[in-house]
Amino acid sequence: MAFFDNLGKKMSQAGQAAAAKMKEVAEVAKLTSAVTDEEKKIQDNYLELGKLYAQVYADTAEGEFAAKIAAIKEAEEKIAEYREQIRRAKGIKTCEKCGAEVPCEAAFCSSCGAPMPKEEAPAEETVLCPACGASVGKDLRFCTACGKPMEVVEAEVISQETPVEEIPAEAATAVEEEPQAQA
């Protein structure tokens, strides 16, 4: 019976030691989390301090500060450029009045109703449709004006300054014939 009493005491002591160890681990984890939170506050304040300094002293900064501010401005310009490229790739533009994203082909903003300016594709990115002569994006497979398939092999890039005599005969003929067909 002494054996069982001894076993009971040892199990009780082991349980108490495990409970104490668990309490210690929990306390360490809690304190470690508190330290991490405070370190995050410090980092956030340094970030805000740097932003504030850059805003206040951007024009008068010297030395390393001027170089860092210039690098930040350059990165911000690149970000704006990349965002514009993303919008173009998605086929959207930003409303100048309210800042909402609107499909490129929309005539009015869907958020505020403001008229959207019509954007023309750069001339070097367009070709003339051989069927109707409309200016169409060079990567499109079908004409957006008449719906006919674009002949990619024969289509030439036409700039807006291209003299009429340099426009392919099929495209020039189609341009001349189209108004008569509609009349």
C-alpha cells in the first residue's frame, strides 16, 4: 500500500510541476506578445515620423535625406504609372470628377454621372479596317465598327499623318464606298 501512496504523491507532484510549467509558458508567451506589440508601435511611429519629415522638409532636405526623398518621389511616380497601365489593361479609366473606375467605352461615369472624355488610341497602335476603313486597335481580331474579321497579315499600321496615297487601296476604297452605301 505504501507503493500506491508513493505513486500518488509522485503523480501529484508531477501534475503540479506541469501546471507550473504551463503557467510559466503562458506568461512568457503573453509577455513576448506584448513586446512584439510595442515594437510594432515603435516601427509605426518611425514610419509616421519619416513621412511627416518628408512632407514638411521635402524642399529643404539635405544630404541623405534629400536622396531618400527623391527616391520616394521616383517610386511614387512609377507606382502611378504602373497603376495607369493596370487600368488600361483592365479597360478602365478614372473619373476626373469623383475618382471612380469606369469602363473606357463609357460615355458617362456610373457613380456621379459626369461626362467621360473620349480617348483615342495612339496612331501607332491602330490599323485601318480593310472592309470599312475605320481605325481599329492593331491587336483586335475583328473591326469594332463593322464587325468584319481583321486581316492581320495584310493590315498595316496607319498613323494619322499618313498621306492618303500611302493607305492600302482596299482600305481607301472601303472608306470612299462606305459613305455612299449609308446614304
